[in-house]
Amino acid sequence: SLQQLLIQRYAAKTLDYLIHTRSVAGISGLHLSKMRGRGLDFEEFRPYQAGDDVRLIDWRVTARTNRPVTKVFREERERPVIIAVDQTHNMYFGSQVAFKSVIAAQAAALFCWLAIDNGDRVGGLVFSDVASSLVRPKRR
């Protein structure tokens, strides 16, 4: 129901979900990638190598060490979130509180709200014994 979705929305707001303020332009995302490049987040200094962009030379560190030193940044990449929910016959039992299928749907809603609040594109996959439904990741 709508009321249950709003409860999940409130629960998502109260969780601490590693939200950092970052650039949200183009395909840049809110998550650090393992790739080094022209990102906004400084990673380390390293000795200058032929082919490095001279604009990335840190002149203060270079003056201190008498060797050219460049700054290395970590790129931000978008990570689309796909939430899969099992609604097969195995999920239609549970405790006195709720069926496992209901708990799975509530957990999926919670993760969906967290991803939306974090600025991620969200999609989902719901599968049962007879059919499956896929929603490709989208922004709101």
C-alpha cells in the first residue's frame, strides 16, 4: 500500500548510507571507481611520468622535492542499481508477522529509496514461477 511505501521512505531517510556531496554532471556518479583519472577526489601524489598532463603537476611538492610530482585523482562513476525480488512459491510462507514475499518487497522498497536518495538510477527485476518483469534503471 502507499502507506507502507511511505514508511519505507522514512526508514530509508533515517539510515546512514554513505552519502557524500559530489558532482552530478554527465555520467559522473556519486561512487568512487577503482579507475584513476580526471576525477574530483584526490587520491595521491606520484612522480611525474612522460605523457602525464602538465596541468596536474603540483608545483609546491615539486619545489620541496626538486622532482616533478603530479596529483592523481579518482574518477567518479555512475553505478546503476538493479534490485531483484524473488516472488516464487517458496516465498509464500513465513511467520505470524508476514510472508517472506512481503518482507522481500519491503526490503526492495527500502533499498530503492536509499538508491534514489543517493542519486543513483534504479531498476528492478521481479520474478515468480510463471513470469518475470524487468524495469531498466532510470532516474526518478
